[in-house]
Amino acid sequence: MVLAPLAVSVFTTLVDEARHQGTLWLLLGYALTAVALRAAPNSTELRSRFSFVSLLVGLHATLLPATGLCQAFEVGSARDLRFTGAIAAALAAVGIAGLFVFGIITPYLRIRIPRIVQDVLVAGVGVVAVFGTASRAGVDLSGIVATGAVLTAVIGLALQDTLGNVVGGLSLHLDDTVRVGDWIKVQEVSGKVVEIRWRSISIETRNWETVILPNSVLTKSQVIVLGRRIGETPRWRRWVYFNVDYRFAPSHVIELVTNALRVQPIENMAADPAANCVLMDFGDSSARYAVRYWLLDFGPDDPTDSIVRTRIYYALTRAGIPLSIPAHAVFLTEDSRERREQKREADYERRIAALTRIDLFRDLSQEERHVLANDLHHAPFARGEVLTRQGAEAHHLYMIDRGEVSVRVSDGAHEREVARVKSGEFFGEMSLLTGERRNATVVALTDVECWRLDAAAFRRLLEGRPDLAEQVAKELAERRVQLLEVRERLGDRRSLVEESQRDLLHKIREFFGL
């Protein structure tokens, strides 16, 4: 019977202490914040801060019953326990408020506040809360402040480097010198800024490394922010160098390379400013050139450089311009008549095989194929390059030896693919035989090896065999009508072929002056 009044007394004391310290409101706010943070977009980032708040709430919840028991049994340490619990509750309340404001409200309003600024504000409010709690509890902290001033001076001297990093982090945030997401270069480190903390800054490099630099390094060193210009979209100028022999005119080299870069867009390369080629220097044995272009995404820099180098190589190869090698490099290759003959025969067989696969030339004699094969030009293209553009005036035919291309037609607003041409097939016969402008754009889907037959070579063949024009016109008419049948499901095929043949024969004779 004696224990019952004691239990009631302890319970009453606990309730009074909980009401006095606002425990119920603290637990309610803690629970609501925990639920809200689960749905927050940056819940992972806030987990560490929430863990600290949970520790404070747990400390308060532990000290509360201890305070009640000490007060019920009139133990002298009840006052100290009550003060410690009240401090824990005040700091927990400040932490909960900070999480709710910076973890839920500001992200919802799309207001970005740097982490270090959040920490400074929460810490400042926490100091005010501690002094306010101490004042209500009748505890005088002036002596602690006076002692703390001396202690702060001692600690400041011992930790001046750490404090310098903290001040550096604050200055980086306040003057907005470097922002999260910027690509920067500091000394030998280049990468993307992913986090700016109190003491350090985290940079992710292209090698999948995370470099932690003290903030004081940034405040004392030269920092290059890549691709940033006031009022402009971020883009970073890149340089790709190559050498060409003096036998080739610089104006011709620059024109070839510039056209190859601009004719078809390259992924991750800015259209404005457009890429260009410039003559940089005159070396001992060759002229040094550079392609300048602007990168949009600073991460994949080397892959984009590789595409640019590929475009340069194929553009120069098509024009018969080899890349220069250093003058001091000497290559010795045993050459002989047999070796040259083998290379010539292999090249000749490839040309004959390309002509044999084309229906237009199936009635040619072996001698005529031989003459035509000698006039074929090797024309390689890199993936993504344009072989010919719709509306262009180009009187030659392409025979694909290796690779695949996409045939695309544009109405001025939209471009769509209408066919694909693979190894062993050809295109451009109408432009070769009638002089018509290109009716489609052809883009290389892979690296492509082509043989190109020009109108001048075919004219020489027709001069010796005028009747070949009629055979070619018939074959073209067949191909045209087949296409029309597919498109419009036409019926009277024979009359259409004859009419189309007459029309094409007239155009061929007129174009070649027969």
C-alpha cells in the first residue's frame, strides 16, 4: 500500500516534467518529420542529420524519467539532469525545424540553399536556444563565455588550418565562385564539383576518382572554371591537332576538314560557335593544323575528340591527302615488282567485283569493265558522315564495297529514312546518267568503303558504245517503275516501263551530248 502513493508521485512528476519541457510536442514533431523525410527527394542526404536529431531525442527521452525519479526521491542531482535534458530537447527541436525547412519546404519551393549555409543557420539558432534554455533554468553562462573566449584563442591558434578551410568554404558559397555541378581545374586536378562542405570540396574526375581538396587550397590557388562565360550557355573549346605535308595547299586542307565537320552534326558538339580548322604552325617537315570545336557535355571529352579525328582522317583520305609523319621517323619496307603487282591485282579485283554486282553494267564486256574499273575512285566515309545531300549537284554513282548507309528524304521541315543501302548495292545512278540533282540525303550508318564512278568516265564509255545508253535507260526504267509500284500500286507495268525508258533515254543522250 505504501508503493501506490509513491508510484502516483513518480508518475505525476514525470508528467509535469514532460509538460514543462515540451516532450509531447517534441516527439510529435520528430514523428511527423520522420514520415515527411521518407518522401523527400533527397532523403538519403538528410539521413545523417536526422540520425543526430534522433540521438538528441533519445537522450532527452532517457533523461526525462531519470529526472522524475530523482525529484520524486528528492535526490540532489535532479536539477542537473533536468537542465541537461532541456538542452537536449532544445537542440533536438532546432534540428527538427532545420530538417523540415531545408529538407522539405525549400526543395518543394525549388529554393537551393548550400549545405554549409544551412549548417551555419542551424548552429546559430542552436546556440541561441541553448542560452535561452539556460536562462529559463536560472543557469548563468557568462563565466563559461569568458572562459570560452580564452579557450577559443588557444584552439584558434592550434586549429588555424582547419578554421581556414571552414572560412574558405563559407567564402566559396557566399561569393558563388564555384558551384556544385561546375567543371573546374585546380593545379593537376580536373573534374566536376559534386559537393562543397565545411572543410573541403569533392571533385569527381573523368577517371571515376573522387578527389577531396581542402577549401584553403581553392582560396590560395588559381581555379579554372571550364566552359563558363557570363550570360552564355556553358561550352568548352577543345583542340584537335594534326599534321599535313607541305605539298598540299593550306586553304584546300582547311576547306576539306571544315566541311567534313559541319556537313553532319556530331553529338555533343555545339553548332554555335561552329567548328573550324586553322593553320597553327610550320614545322620542319609538315604544317601543323588544329580543329577547334566547342564541347557541350564536358564529361565525354576524349570520345568526342575521337570522332573529330575520325572525320579528319576520312576527309583527307578521300581527297588523297595523307597525314604527315615526323621527319625523323624512317620506315623501311621491302618493295618488289611482285609485291606491287599483287597489290595492283587485289585492288583491280575489288573494282571488277563492285562493277559486276551492278545490274546497270551487266551487259558490259570484260574489256569495257576493265576500262571502267580503272576510272573508279576509292571513297571512304566515317560513321555519321554525309555521302551526298538532297538537292546537291553531284554527277557520280557510289558502289558500296563495305558498310551500310541510310537514305533520307526531307520536305523542308522533317527528315525521314526511306531506305538503307548495304554492301554490294549502289545509289546515285540518276545523277550519274541524267544529271539530275540528288533527290535524297545519304548518311553513313557505319564506316563505309565506296567506289565512286564519275560522269566523265561513263561518257568515255558511251562514246565507244552509244547503244549502251538504251540498255541503261531500260534498266533505270525498270527500277523506277518498281519503286512506283511499291508506292502507288500501279497496274499497266509494260506501258509505264516503255514510257519511262523513252524519257530516261532522252535525258541520258541530252546529258552526255549523244
